[in-house]
Amino acid sequence: MRIPKQRSTWMRTGQFISEKRSSMRQFFLCVAAAFFHLIASAQSNALRGFAEAGIPEQQMHESAVQQIISPVEAEQTLYMLTREPHHAGSPGGRRVAEYVDQRLREAGFDAKLVEYHVLLPYPRSVSVTMLDPLEKEIRVAEETEFHPEALIPFNAYSPSGDVTGEVVYANYALAEDFQNLEERGIDVSGKIVIARYGRVYRGLKVLETTRAGAIGIILYSDPADDGYMAGDVYPKGPMRPWDGVQRGSIRFSERYPGDPLTPGVAAKKNAKRIPIEEDPDMPRIPCVPLSYGAAQDILRTLEGPSVPRPWQGGLPFTYHFGPGPTKVRIRLDMDFQVRPIWNNIAMLKGTEDPDQWVILGGHRDGWVFGAQDPNGGTTVLLEAARAIGRQAKAGWKPRRTIVIAQWDAEEYGLIGSTEWGEDLRDELRKKAVVYMNFDATISGQTFGASATPSLDAFLKSITADVQDPQKEIPVLAAWWRNQNKEHAASLEDIIPETAAINVGRMGGGSDHVVFQNHLGIPAMGFGFGGPGGIYHSYYDNFDWMKRFGDPGFQYHAAAARLAALAAMRMANADILPFSLAPYADEILKQLEHLEKRYKDKWPSTLSLATIREKAMRWKETAEKVDATIARPGRLGNAKEVNFLLQQLERNFAAEPGLPGREWYKHRIVVATGYDSVGLPGIHEAAGDGDWETVRSEVRILESILDSVIKTTVRIHELL
């Protein structure tokens, strides 16, 4: 669809045309809108990947499932999930795992708990003491009555330590922030850094602080980012209160996620483990999180030059760099132990292709109560499973096996999902069709999604058939409106499935990583977001969700309808509803990005032209395949086509893995911190100026494209 671009042109030229021509423009816009409404209706009736004969029955079952899903049930489920703290490896974590297991069994799934034994540190004691210019004990925990099973705020995998030093303020503790300090002649060697959360994964802040020579780091949430400068604070509003502390893992996970002591293999009870000092991603300096209410006592007393405006946070005084005269002492006593964790794995077995798995998962463990992160996602999955299970008892049968997973220890570093992925590596490469991730799925009313490129069209198709509960238009239309606010007023809600919507790419920080980045399984995730400041704090609780995140639980129900629809369509499509052309587009886009970024450094003898030519050739055939999948005809070769589609993605997770971090294998999109990087093998080597590795990665990508072109041509012949 090109309406957004056209209307933008009309808007730019509108001031120069007559009133008569303006009226004609509105007339043609209305005609165009009506035309696209007809297209949208036709596309909705033609389910992607389904032969026409099977669509009425599929839609009948989908409609029934949508009616079963209930906001009331979702509210009750979230309440049950968040009654007590349930951090990984804890008694509360085990009880919540057993509750989820019971719910999945009641839904008709074959459910079990799968146990692994992983390194999980708990805090024995955490303290921060200001020694100069005055002596004061800084409060570490939230100022509320603590549940007896809740852990005090800490950063997981921080080493124990007792360090004392002058304090330097380092903004967000990014590499460029430390470069800025160095250019100003401010030395952080032997100092303690205080820096605010945000912008990047917290573990990368600790890494950059360590590289700069500091002996410790204090991380705090600044009110300019998610506190009172962004809105009313909890309990009056959704933003972070003065005493709200963000917990979180700080292990870097750049080389591999999961259990630190069992890289690349499942953390069974008797698994061979490496010594902790051999883990290259383990933090080396102590790190403590504080609220902004506590951090202000340190920041207020810093002297030295005042910071530039972009470094100024939201506390009511001028920020200074330091160092000194403020001096603090950090004391940490951490209990590092190998502890059991429990994944929920439940299956509704397929009737025709049971060895093709459609996997829906999300993590279950929270830092405390975890109403938003993660158990909004847990609630969505349990409600979707309840509805699917009831409809299965009423006669609907999945062609493929639907797997519902709830992971433990995600917060520590994607551990539960990674260990299961490594445990079943060969089986998953053979059987997994797709992985759909549900993590912190609900915190407001604004829809967003990200996916492996082959799932872009599928995401748009399911969002076209579920209503946004407040806006009373399809989620697809609300999604488009949010991305195209300047066009939405004239186009109203008439948005076809082919609308120009930006689907994000899967970064790091959640449980899809092992599936996409390590195993080459297409992945997607979506949710409804909104403003909030209770992330990873004691205040991420049921009350916050009921009052601010989703009053009425209508968006939990909407997300559950989307999840159920996605599972049912992926499980029963005659032809797997993938789209290959967006993959080729992603490669071409990333090539353009590389050439712009490194144009002054790129060797003249190193060409990307062959990759571009192969990507364009792949796109040409892929578009024909995508059009046929949208409306499949003869299906005599469906099994072979589906096998080829399923395995095509595996080509991108090529051996050997990425240079320097071989666990990560995907050559098109891969995680780096919370973000994603395109063409990572080429991109990362070019950033280091390692042109020989770039040449090697270019050859690998050329070989991958040869393989996927050959497979796509074969699929086209069969279709």
C-alpha cells in the first residue's frame, strides 16, 4: 500500500491548489479508502496459507475461541500468579510453576515440569555508605513492608566486594560517556561510578565502567527517564516513585546466554561445569542498584564542573561530575549457588503433522511479584491455552503440535529457555516451525511487534482479525495509526493487510534468543505497551496492573485472542504462512546501511555487489512464492513445501557461529544487548576494521543466499 506516501505528497501540495481541486482530492481519497476496505475484507476471508475449502471451518473455530477468551478470567489468573514473590529457584517460583502446570493440564495439554540446575546468586547483604562529606547509610530497598520471601534489591552476578572510593557521575555509562569524561580530564580509575539506567542493557554499563578502570558502580533510575518528570508516580500514577529500585542481571551474555557454567550444553544436575572465573562474561566489579530517592544523597554532594545539559537528570539540583568530595563504601555479600529451576512444557499433539511444533513461550519468573514483567505474558498464554483447549474438546484438532512453554530464570540471563534449547537442539532444528514470545506483554494500549522477516506478513494478517478493545477498530489499524499519525485522520480505520507498517526486528533480552539466534527458528513477539516506571521493582504488582497497566483487563484478552489466533493458524495452515521477500528486503536494507556507515573506510577491493545481486534474485522468486502462499492452489506437494519452508530458515544460522561469539549463529539479524544488528558477521568485523573477517563473512553470506535461492526456486516449482 502506498497511501501514506501519496497523502504526504497531497498534504505538501495542498496549500497551492484551489478549493475545487481540494474537494476532488477528498472525493478520490474516499473512493480509494472504500476500495482498500474491499481489499481488506477479501484478504481477511482468504487466510494466509489456507486452501479456500478449509477456510470456513477454520474461521468458525477461531470465532469460537475468540468468544471463550475472557477479561475476567485473565484478571483472576494474573492475581493468582502474583500473590507472592517468585524469583528463579525460590519456593514461590516452584509454587507458581506448579500452578501453571495445573492450569495447562486443565486446558487439555500434556504438561510437565522440566528441571535444570543453574548458577543463581542471591544477596546475603547489600549496603552503600556515604563517608564524605558526611557519614550516612544510604537506603537500598524500597520503603515499604517487604514480603518475607522477597530478595532485597541487587544486580545478579555482581561479585561480592568491599570497595571505597570517590564518586564520579558518568551519565548512562556508555562508551561515549567515558570518552567524554576522559576528554575533560576526569579520571575514573580507582573511583566508584554512579550512572543512570537506560539507553542500553545494564550489563554493558558495568562492562564499560570496568574498562574505564573504576572499582565499583552504582546504578539508579533517574526521574527524568521514568519518574516524576514523565508523569505522576505510583501509587498516584504509573511512573517510578522516589523509592522504586530497578533490579536486574548484569552478566554481559555477549558470548552466550543461559547458565554461565555450562556453555553450549544443557545444565542437567550432573553436567560438567566450568569454574566461574572462566566465564568471560562475568562482571568483575561490584554493582549496586538504588532508587533516585536514595541516589540523590550522593549526586547532590558531588562537586567539580557542572555537567552539560544532556547529562542533567531530573533531580532538583545541578548535577556535577565529581570526583569528590563525595566518598562512598559499597559492601556486597553474594551467595553464588547452583540451584534448581523449572520450565513448564505442555503439548497439544497434532493430528497430521505431530512432529512439526508451533511453540508459544514466555518466562514465568519475576524479580518480585512480576505483574507486568513477566506475568502479563503468562496470563495471555494461559488464557489462550484455556480457549484453545476448550475448542479442541469441542472438535477442533490442530494439524501440527502446539507447544506452550513457561521459562524459569529468564531474568538472570535467558536461562530456562536457553537450557531447553540446548537440551533439545537437534530435535528443535528438525521439528520447530516457529517460536512466539510473550514477555511483559501488557502495560498499556499501544500495540507493537517484532519478528524474523519471514513472519512480517503473518503478524499483519492476525492483527487484521482481532479488535482493539478501546478503539473498536482492528489491531492492525490501530498499529498503523500509531506509526502514521499524520495520515490516520483521513484514512480512518480502513487499512488493508498490505499496509506500510514497520515490523521491528528481534533484539536481545528475552527468550526468543536461543530459537532465532542459535537454532535458526523464526521468532516473533508482540504486546500492548504504555508509560510506566515500575520495571523490575517491588511495585510491579497486581495493583499497578489493575489501576494503570490494563484496568478491566481488556488488553490481556485482546493479546490472548491474538496468541490463540496465531497458534491456530500456524498449526492448521495448509502451507506454512511465511513470507520470504521481506528477508531479501532486510538484506538489501542492511547492505545500504553498511555502505553508508563505512563508506570512508571500506576497502575498494572488497565488494558487496554479489550479495546485493543474489538478494535481488532471491526477492524476485520469493515474491512469487509469497503470492502463492497467500492464496494456495493445488496442495499435492504441501508436505514437501512445508519441509522446505521450515528448513530454509536454518540456513541463516550457519556454522561456524559469529566470530568471537560462536554460540550466536544467525547471519541476518542477531541480538546485541537489548538491540538487534543486521548482517552481524559483516557489521561487527567492519566496526573493528577486521577486513579479512569481513571477506570471510561475505563468502558465508553468499553461500547462504545460493542455498536459499535454490530452495525457493524448488518451492516455487512445487507450488
